[in-house]
Amino acid sequence: MDIGSRLTLEVVSSHLPMWTEWGVRDVGHLVHSLGCTLLTATGRDLGFATVSEVPAPRQGVLGNVDQDVRSDSVWFDRSARHVALLAEFERYSGKQKDLSPKVETLLLAQQRWECPSATLLLAYWSVGLVTLPDHDGLRSIVRGGFQAAGGVRVPGNSSARLLFYQFVVRAGQDGLLRLENILRRGES
């Protein structure tokens, strides 16, 4: 699965010219919607069956941890009929606390889908370049697990693959945001 080959400005322009060329306002969840749409389209481009805003099944030991665990994009392997990738897209302004809950959501969703080999993808967007998050710290959540609300321990997955992409937007002279760059981050 070569995600990076599809996360380029050219591909984004072909799917979502409003994000790269026209410009968008930073209102509500607009940029979040664009990111979720792009991630879902990327999976489709790569041959997966893809869905946005997918609730993980409430099954197994962790079925009652948190009420609703939704992934921004879920990619299903068509032949094996199982989850191949779970993705979250989040605004990031330089605070680790903005991203840690998203990584917890990815891990919990992976557990609920009972797909320990599914790739986890955290895409975060920032206005300009900001201090990078502690990618190793985020990985440690996936490897070591976390304490969920209600005191339930969500176990880690030491073999999980967690990818990071940063989407850098800039405000133009017209005040509209445009996607300027997509950077692979957190390489070990």
C-alpha cells in the first residue's frame, strides 16, 4: 500500500481544487471535511473499498469502552473483506494533547474491528509549520495501550504500524486557506 504516492498536491488538486487552488475559509469543520474526503478518496484510488465516519463495531471485551468510536476514514481490503487501514484527520496547533486522543481512538478502533494488522494513519493539519508533535510518544500509546474512561485498560499492539502525515496550509492575501504541502512525518 503506497499511500505516499497518492498524497500529493497534484492528486489533491484533481479531487479537491477548492483546497489547493480556490482557497477555503477556516470555519466549522470545513478543513476536517476536506481531509476526510481526501483520505477516503486516496483509499479508493488505491483499490480499497472506503468509507468515511465509520463507527467501529461495539463487540468484544472493549465493546463498551467509550460509546461511539468513529474513524474518519476506513479502508477495507476487497478480497480479504477486512479493515486494512484506519485514519484520523485532526487540526494541530503545536499541542500534543490535540493528537493523543486521536491515536487512542485509532488503537481502540483497531481493537474493536479485531484487525491487529490494519495500518493506523494519523494525518494532522496545521496553519504553516508548527513544532512537530512527539511522534515516538504517540507511537508509545499504540504500543503500550492506555487507560480509557471508566478505568478500562485498552491493550497496546506492539506490532501496529502507525503512519503520520502533516498537511500544511497557508492563508493567502485573500484570507483563504490553501493546502501548500503534505509531509510524511515521524519516520523511525
